[in-house]
Amino acid sequence: MTTPLQIPTPLGDVRLEAEDSGFRSIVPPELCYQGIGFGGYSAAVAALAGFAHMPGRTLRSIHTVFTAPTKPGALRVAARALSAGRSCGLCEVTIEQEGALVLTALAWFVDPQMVNGLEGQGTQPISFDDCDRVPWVTEWAPFLKGLNLRALDYPLTYDDFYDGQARVALWAVPDTADSEHRSAEICGRLTDIMFFDAFLLDAGMRTESPLTRMVSLDLSVIWSSGHAAPAPTLLEADGRIDHQLAGMQGTLRDTTGAVRASATTQARVFRTVRESHGS
């Protein structure tokens, strides 16, 4: 790759440019919260690096491990093929920031004919038209503003978030733009990765107190079929917390009810006990 690869998504552009024998990317300040980079963006960068390294292939699955948080600034990205058969290829991607490893990923890429022949069969049509919007999420995390979130089973205000329900279900209704098929397909994959990373942990966070925080340890996504571009997508997730560790799983469905992708993530749970001081 000699020219920069820039893929527009509802959460902003994911960009790579060649540097030495690898790639370079940047964590934009607007994709950070309290100085910490959005993990879904760095996972999307890893997927895009594999995409650039495996021309002519479709991203089938990715397993990403977060080894350290990122911050605004440059990322050094390296990708190498571990296996390259006629129909499937396995790519390893590592990302460093300021000399420290922040992410490692394994991604399978396959011949598009293996996944694009038949679309998944829907169970029954589902609609987002009557679902309430949840603007408080994008007020808290402005980089999610391009997703147009609508709640099926999701708190409508921040004050109602910690209600003890170990699940979430919400629609993302992004703007769809016409583009060349391969770019549109990888756009959909990158958007799915970021959508999962943004909301899977919420299925556990709803059972905790506002003082609890979680740090993602990994994210694994597998796609059921090929989709050319982002479309109205329903994320459904649930999870379980075992003391200081959490595990969540979820799916993405389209308006026919067909599953497009499934994902798992695990996280480290940190609880803070607020001390009370008499007046």
C-alpha cells in the first residue's frame, strides 16, 4: 500500500498510511474519553491493516486483545500473514504507541464467495421506527453521534442506567452512503467492531453502581454473511460478572431478524468505595 487508506464510517474515518515496512495511524482526540482512546477504534485499525495485507479477501473474524490503553497520538501498526491458502488467510496485527504494545489481533480473511453467496435467514421482521432515541449517550461520548441510537431495551437517561438489568438492546441507524463495494464492505465490518466495543460492556455495567468501571481485555467478532454497507442494526447483548471479571456476548441483527455478526468480550472490573464524611 503506497497511498493512504481511509475508510469513512459513522464514527469517523479509519485511516492507515504506509510507514517503513508497516503502517501508521493516529488516535484522534475526538475518539477519546477522559484522555483514553476508544478501544473499538484501535481494533478497527487492526482490522483495516489486515484488510490491506490480504487483498481480495473478506474479513471473516477477528480476535483482538487490548494490552494497554491508547491515548491521542500516533500508532505504529504491523501486519503479517501467518497462513495464506487459496481460500483462507490468517493475519496477525500488532499496534504500538510510544514503543509499547497496546493491541494484538488475529484475523481470518476468506474468499468473498465463501460468505457472500447467501444472506442469513431472518426469523421475523423487526422495526426501529417506534423505538425511543437515546441522545444522552452521544452527549457523554460525542464520537458515537453518527450512529443515531434508538433504545429497545436500553435506559433513556443516564440516571436510569444502573437499574440491575444484565442486558442491552439498541438500534444503530447510520447514514448510508454509496461507495465502491469493497470499501463499503470493510466499512460495515469496521463499524460493527466499533459498535460492539462501545456497548457490549453496558450489559454488565447496568448491574453495577456508577462508581464501577470496566476495562476491556479483548474483543472477538465473527461475521455470518457479507454486507456491503452499514444499515439499521440491532445490537442485543447480555453478560455475567464474576467478582472482578466480566464476560459479555452479543449479536447484530438487521431489520429481517437475520444475525449478521456475533461477538464476545471480557473485562476487568474495578469497584471504588466512596468514603462518607460527616458534615
